[in-house]
Amino acid sequence: MSRAYSVAVVFGAGAGIGILGGMIGLGGAEFRLPLLISLFGFAVLSAVVLNKAMCLVVVGIALPARLAAVSASRPAGHWPVAVNLLAGSLLGAWAGARSVVRMRSSTLYKVLAALMVLMAAALLATHLVTVGTLALPLWAQVPCGAVAGFGIGVVAAIMGVAGGELLIPTIVLLFGLDIRTAGSLSLLVSLPTMLVAFARYSRDGSFAVLGADLA
């Protein structure tokens, strides 16, 4: 971090992100990443790794809390959907993390800027337009789910996000599930997907920023 900040400033930024993310229904990683880079002065790769670490904590807390609030049998009855998406997202997370650590910082800045714009457009679209279902046959649904999972895994690894803002509409659109079940399944898919991205980041010494800026 280029400058020292008081606990109050860091806590206030985190609280603001939490409130905004909670109002929209996200973990807040999309809002956290620009602050890590612009306000707190982290290098772009360090910001991505830190963002991913905080997302992992958020999802790790949210998953058991959600399963306690919503009947666990609801997402459990749709485990093939999670497996289908994971078949692509795990590979995508590895590929995305691999590309990030090999990418030049200037290129990564541009890629993140483009993805942030696309993410904002996706959030706007899903909140203004009712997401229906494609009603695909099983033979088409399975490969589409794997391909969609791969793309989501790549984006989540590059941005350091959990990917719920993309997973939830994908689950509703491809598999025709209700929004609450989709939210629970997205957490089940996000957690192992993020762990795979972390495993790839750790091979290149990218975790050093976590120890240096733990406080």
C-alpha cells in the first residue's frame, strides 16, 4: 500500500462497501476492487489477490448462514446444476488466474476497466429486465452450463470476485430455477472456484501481499 491509512478510514470504506453490496445483493467485491487500487494505492495484481481473499471470507461466512436461513434441501435437490457449472468454472478459474499473473500491469488495468464496465451493464440489465429461461433440452443445457461456468470462472479469477452477479442470472436463465435457489447454488459454486484461483495465485508468490497488509 502506497500510503498509511487510519483504521477508521479502512473500516469506513469496508462498511460502505458492505452496505452497498448488501442493498444490491452482492458481496461487494466489484466496489472493493476500484477502492483498493485508487484509494489505497495497491498495485493491480495485489489488489486482485486481496479482493479475492476478502471474497473468500465473505462467501465462507455467507454459505452456512444462507443454508441455515434457507432449507438446505432446496439447493441439495439441484446438485447436478452446481456440478455442471463447476465443470467449467474450476478450469476457468485456473486459466483466469494463470493469465493474470502473466499479464503486464498496464494490460491488466485495461482488462479490469473493460470488465468493470461489462459488469455494471450486467447488473443494470438483471435489475431492470426480468430474467426468463431458455428451456433448453438436456443435451444442449449441459455443454452450455459448462461453457458459461468456464467464462464466469475466468472473469471471477481476473477481477478477484466471487462471480455471483454472473452465476445467479446464468442459473435462472439456463436451468430455470427460482432466484433464491440460484443464490444458494451460486455460493456453492463460488467457494471451490475461488479456492482453485487461489491455488494458482499461490504458485507465483502473489500471496505476499496478504502477509504484508494483513492488518
